[in-house]
Amino acid sequence: MTNDYEKIGRKIASRRYELNYTQEKLAELIDVDVNTIYRYEKGELLSKIEKGAKLEKVLNLNLKDLFEI
């Protein structure tokens, strides 16, 4: 069964693919380790609040939309 974190992770990965960003590039743009991006996308870790704004800007995606599941 898919949990909400996994759904959010899939949205992050999907948007990253749409923008043709690698996990490495996204990690660089929001100043986190590439393993953090991997964990976000697998639903193992949610972004800290201070990274939320960076994700929103870099992915050009409203966080409200990201967390609508």
C-alpha cells in the first residue's frame, strides 16, 4: 500500500523529470546531498521547512499542490 510520503515523492520525481533535472542537479540547486533527494523521492524523508521554499522555486511548483494527495 502506498503511503502519502510515497505519493509526494513521486510528485517530486515527476516534476524533476519534467524539468530534465538529475537528482544530482536538484540536490545542488536546493543545497542538499543527492541521497536526500533519493530519500524524498522514495517517500522515506520529507523536506525540512527551509528546503520547502527552495523546492517550490526550483521545481516551479506550489507546495500546496505538492502536498495535495
